[in-house]
Amino acid sequence: MPTYNLKINGKLQSVEADSDTPLLWVLRDQVNLVGTKYGCGIAQCGACTVHVNGNAVRSCSLLVSSLQGMEITTIEGLSENGNHPVQEAWKEIDVPQCGYCQAGQIMTASAFLNNNPNPTKSEIRTAMQGNICRCATYNNIEKAVEVAANKLS
């Protein structure tokens, strides 16, 4: 089985995995970073969203063999104490209900705001539409992204 050296949350991790193993399973099963959730397995729901080189990507469909030399950030690595402005906004607006999708929502929102620090409501809605929330907290998610944008500016 091949060994891959991955930079995850600023730390070099050496993992053994088949080349077609999705990053999601490496994170959860080998590196014990379980904040990234399995939702659909076909990159449609957003629960497994992480950052790769600062971009929000679905880890369930990203092969470990394609990630050497890239910077991978999970929800655990977004901030040391859970105090990233997006995480703070999520708490302030009280977004989570069941909470299952929240890590993916937060990772999508934080990557979006890094690229667009002053978004319109329409831009927020478009950026977040790929993340499914089975509790339908979409209005609160949008409000939290707005609050986070204000915190970042």
C-alpha cells in the first residue's frame, strides 16, 4: 500500500492508503479528525467540505493520491479555539439544530469569505447553495455568513 505525506492543519501526516481512497476516510479513519462528516459520498451534500489550498472542496470525492504537496484544512484546523469569525457568527446567530452539516457549512462559508469579504445576499445564497441542511436552517446560515463578513471587515 502506498504512503502519502499530507499537510493537514499545518502538520505533516504520513498515511498509508490505496491510491483511490477518498480524503474523507483518511481524515476520519487514519488521522482521527472526525469533524468532517460523511453525508452522501457523491459530493452533493457538502457535509464533507474541507479546504485544499484555501478552496472549499468535497473530501468524499477527492482521492488521497492527488493531494501530496497541498495544504489541507479541516474544521479542526480552521481555528485553534473555535473562534474563527465564521464559527463565532454561527454561535451568535445560533445556527445549528442537529448540527450534522455545520462543519461543511462553516468550511464553505469561510473559504467563500476569504475570496469575497463583502458579499451581497445573493452572492451568499449562491455560494452556500451546494450545502444541504436537513433541518432547513438556510435563513440563519445566510445571516451568520453576513455577520461573519462584518466581523472579518
